[in-house]
Amino acid sequence: MFKNPLLLIALTLTGLVALWGIVDTAGLARFSSSMTGVMFTSRGWFIMLAVSLLVILCIWLAISPYGKIKLGQDDDEPEFSTISWLSMLFAAGMGVGLLFWGTAEPLSHFNVIRDYTDNFQAAEHALFITNFHWGLHAWAIYAVTGLVMAYFSFRKGCPTLVSAPIKAVFGQRNWTRAVGWLSDLLAIYAIAIGIGGSIAMGVFQIQSGVESLLGLQNSGLWLAAVIFAVLCLSYILPLMVDLSKGMATLSNTAMAIAGALLIFVLLAGPTYYIMSAITGSIGDYFARVIPHGFQTYTFFDEGVTSWFQSWTLTFMVWWLAWAPFVGVFIARISRGRTIREYLLGVMLVPTFFSIFWFGVFGSVGFFGVLKIDAPIMEVLKSNINDTTFFVLRQLPLSTLTIVATVLAAFLFVVTSVVSASFVLSMFAVGGDLNPPTRMKLIWGAILGALGLVMILSNSIDAVKSIIGLAALPFVFIVLLITVCLLKALKSEEV
Amino acid sequence: MPINNLIDTLLNIWVFAFIGFLVWLYFKKESDGNKAENQKSDRES
């Protein structure tokens, strides 16, 4: 196992980042923040252009004759029911982020935008920006990565590796071997850091929920450490058993809880206000989404460009960090579906769900700020992790809903870590779909250590910049494998 | 300031070169050996 140089270098690299973070958390956060600042200033335009082109490519592929091509052999049938498939891909792609940012993100944008316009327009634009971050652009990154992996794995019989399309299309040459090797390494690195961030976000969310339930104030790192330990213990067992059916059950449970929360808040909150906001935001989103993908805020002041970098660009690279992991996962569960069915499912359904989710949780927050003067902006500024729970505390049955949120966050993090350990192990052993248990446990430990680093940083902004730095190089890989797909599709008879 | 400009220029030259590389890869004709290899792998799958 340790004769594999890719595995050794990947383990060393991620291990060193984890060690650096444990020894000097502030130093790592400072370094990541300054490096991502430089990268975002110089290459922000490129990230937005690349992601927008991926959206346009997905739309074109879905409506083109290539949409009829099956991801698999022509007689392959889908392994999972459509509902189970959608639930799993959504849980893998967004998961705990939805619970964390549901109210916090729209209100954070509102807090900046209201300095430039009136409150009502600021709320509308804040909801649009949030939907933009979680909608078609995010899912286009996942969809394209997953499509390339599924096409080459199931239709061309290649190993499930990021490097496989490059070697399959351009042959076994020195440069393809070198670029392929580097792509696999960058994919492993991006996944590991991205999941570390997700663990931290999940722990922050659960910590706030537990504080809210037990009436604790600023429990500090000890509670985070306890939650982290329980989390680590919880994902050891799933790493040791076959994950296919178990993961589907865990994902479906987490999504069912999230769905129930959504419906509860919709019905228990100001329903007319929420539904009006959702209806408005659907129109607003689809009218502006494509042009907004090319928006880089070049002529705006420092405050706006800094907000753009710390939100829009950070989210886009966040999705890029998750792309190899979610892409492989989506690919694995999408065998037997046509490209059209795949793209419509992966792009549209999660986008509508996100619009609905942020419409519900965001507009409950706006109702508090604009209609009843609730102190929600103060909560957002003093403890962003508590924003969702503050909203839940204003509604009936708050103990039950807070417990449900904590449970869903816990399940989302466990499913993410288990799936990511599986994908990382698969990459590290050359694309074998059944990687050894020992390998999965090693990756589980590394992911835990990276999660611990991000928890120690005790700041969601530090988490965002550490992920940003790890994921930026992956934009090049996504574009490269997209070219591989386009070249391969040229030889299909449609 | 000049050092920032230099870094910005270098980072973007890399991006332009990469875009050029992608365009070249897309339009590059496959060699016969490579084509045969791909067809063989298609047949096997």
C-alpha cells in the first residue's frame, strides 16, 4: 500500500497542512487569507468566466443530441430510484452548508448591500446572490466533473480517477502521465481540505445547537472538542462496512429531517411572506442568473470587491474543492442515466430546492429584520453559528426543531466524511471501486485531523480561506477534463 | 506596487497560456496510434 508514491505524497502533503494548522493555527489562516487574496484579485475574472462557461456547456449538452448518450452501456439501467438518487446527490453536494447558511448568508449580504441601496432592494438582492451561490453555477461545477467521471468510467471502461480522461483521450504519453498524476494529487488535496472545512462547519453548527439547548453561553473549544470526538467515533464504523446501502439510508434520513424542518418553518413562520419571497426570487433568479455569472464588480469600491471575493469567489472555489469528491460520488450513483436526464437532475432539482430553502430560511430572517425588529442582525454579527437557531427559537416547538437541526448536521457531516474517505481511498489505490478498509480508516483519520485544524482556527472566515487556497488549482483540472469530454463526445454517433 | 503588478501579470500569463493550451488540445488532431488505442479500449468495453 505504501509503495504508491501518489498516496505517500498526498498523505504527506495533507498531513503537513494538518500539522502546520495544529502548531500554528493563526499562521496558517493568515497565510491562506493573504494568498487567496492575491489569487482572487488576479484570477477572479477567470474563475467567474470558467464557471459561467460550465453552466452554458451543461445547458447546451442537455439540449443537444449528445443528451441521448447513456452514462454506461446502452442497456444499463439506473441503480437507484430517482428520489433516492436526487436525495443522495443533494446531501453529498450541499449537506451541512444549507443548515449553517440558511438564514446567515442572506442576512450577511443584506448587511453589506443595505449600505448601497434601500432595505427592501437590499433584501431582494441578498436573496438573489445567495441563490446564485447555491444554484446552477455550483451544480454546473459538480455536474461537469461528475459527467466526465461517469462517461469515462462507465462508457469507456476507464478507472474512476481524475487522470483517467486525460490518458484516455490523449494516450499514454509523458505529459499525460505527468499531468494526470498531478491532477489526482490536486484532487486528493482539494477533497481533503474541503471536507476538513465541512467538518469544522458542522461542529460549529452542532456546538451552537447544543449551547442553545443547554442554555450555555460561549462554551469555547471544550464543547467543540467533545462534539468532534463523538463525530470521529461515529464515522469509524461506517468506514469499516460496505457503504452503498448504509450511505443511502443516512443521506435519506438527513434529507428527510432537513425537508421536514423546511416545511415546518414555512408553515409555522409567516407563510404568506415566505411564499411571496420565494415566488419573487424564482423570477429574479432565472431572469438574472446567466448575466450575473459574468459580474466581477470591477468598477465598485474596495468594500464591494472585498465582499465579492470573500463570498462569491470563495463559494465558487469551495464548490471546486468539493467537485472531485461530489463528482465521483454523483458519477457512481448515476450509472445508466442519459446525459440529458443526468444534467437536468443534477442542475435543476437542487437549484429549485436551494431557492426554496433560502427562500424559507432567508425570508424568515428578513421578516425579523424588516417587519418585527427582531435582534437577528446582532446575533449574526456576534455569533454567526447561532443564526439558524435564533430563527428556530422564535417559532413553536423550538427544542424539537433545534434537536432535529443538530441531528441533521451530524448526519450530513458523517455521510460527507465517510463518502470522502471512500473516494480518497479509491483515488489513492488507482481507481479501485472497493478500496481496502485500512486505507479508508487512514483517510478518515487525516480528514479528522484537518477538521480539527479548522475547528482550532475557531473562525468560519479562516476555514473559507484555507479551503480557497487548496481548491484554486482545481479550476484548471476541471477545464482540462472538460476538454477531454468534448473531444471524446465528437467521436460518438448521435 | 510594482511587485504586485508583476505577480498579477505572471498569474494572468499562466491563465492565458492555459487557455491557449486547452484550445490547442481541443483542435489537435489525434495521432493514428492514439486513435487505434482509443478504438481498442472502446471495443473492449
